[in-house]
Amino acid sequence: MKRYAVISQPAAERDIGKACEWLAEQDEAAATRRCNRLLEVILSRDTFPKLCSFAPKAKFQTEEIRKFFCGHHQHKCRMLFKVGVNEVHVLHVCYSAKLVLGEDPLAER
């Protein structure tokens, strides 16, 4: 089984940091658990990343951007990434509980 190196881009690192900070403000004990789980999920894209579906806006772009959802109910995360020859580049991570109704998760923050 092929393994890919998982590389978080700076925007994804910022997204993860903001999500974890927001979670800590809500419930510090749960934040540690959820943030650790989020990092596990991100790193799990090292195997079979091409099984994930394409992101809706990807058909308008030249790069193949894929999406992966994790979590339950209001604690869902969406990860956007692209697959290279030997690596997976995590582009953005959007924590849905943090979004305001109508907010674009890809808008500059």
C-alpha cells in the first residue's frame, strides 16, 4: 500500500489553529480531544487519498482539489486537499460549528 507524505499548507495551519482556539473558548476539555482527533484525521490521508471525492468548485480549476468530511453534527470539519505524486497537500480546514450562517468557508479570514 502506497503512503503519501501529508503536508499542511500555511492556510490550513491557520485554519486548524483558529478552530482549536475557538473550541478551547467553548469547552477546554473537549477542545483537546477534538483537536487531537482532527489532526489524526488529517494525517490519515496518507493512505488512499484519491478515494475522496472532488470538491464542487474543483471542476472550474485546473488542479484536482478533493474534500473529506469528519466529525458529527455541528462538529463537522471539511478538509480540502490536493494529491501529488508522493504527497497530499492540505489546503484548508473548515470547522463547521464555527461558521456563521451564510459565511463562505473559503473567504479570506
